[in-house]
Amino acid sequence: MERVNKMVAEKPVVIFSKSSCCISHSIKSLFCDFGVNPAVYELDEIPRGGEIEQTLLRLGCNPEVPAVFISGEFVGGANEIMSLHVRQSLKPMLKRAGALWV
């Protein structure tokens, strides 16, 4: 848990992903289209990715990727992010986190 906490504190937006996950790719693309530069951790490509995956599951990420953290807080997976986007709540959240300047 401590390792994940350190990782999510690095940047305003952190995404845990898998390189082969098309849903993760879509969420990463959404943030990039906004001009956000998130820290992205591909769990299938980093050392001890499986341990991080288990931690994400314990935090309530199900499925475990994509898992999006904003300002160090777990926001959710693809469904939650898209719901925030549709309700026009995602951009203001990103602005408050200092990840979006427009």
C-alpha cells in the first residue's frame, strides 16, 4: 500500500494501466486529449506490477485497470471517469488538481 501511495503522490494524475487493455488506452487518450500529462504505470511492464495490481484490488478497483488517481485520491476506473466526463465534472476536477490549465 505504501508503494502505491508514493506513486500516486508523484503527479496530480496517475493512471495504473496494462499495455494490452483497450479500455485503459481509451482513458489515457482522454486525459492526453485534455492536455493532461499523467504518470502512467503499465502493470504488465513494471517490476512488481502484480503486487500493485493486488493492492488496487484491495482498494476496490475492480477491474484493477484502469485505475485513476487525481490529487492522490482514487477516483475510479473507466466507468467513473467517463461518468465524470459526461457530467462535465472531470475537467473542473483536473483544474483543481493543477493538471489542467485551460
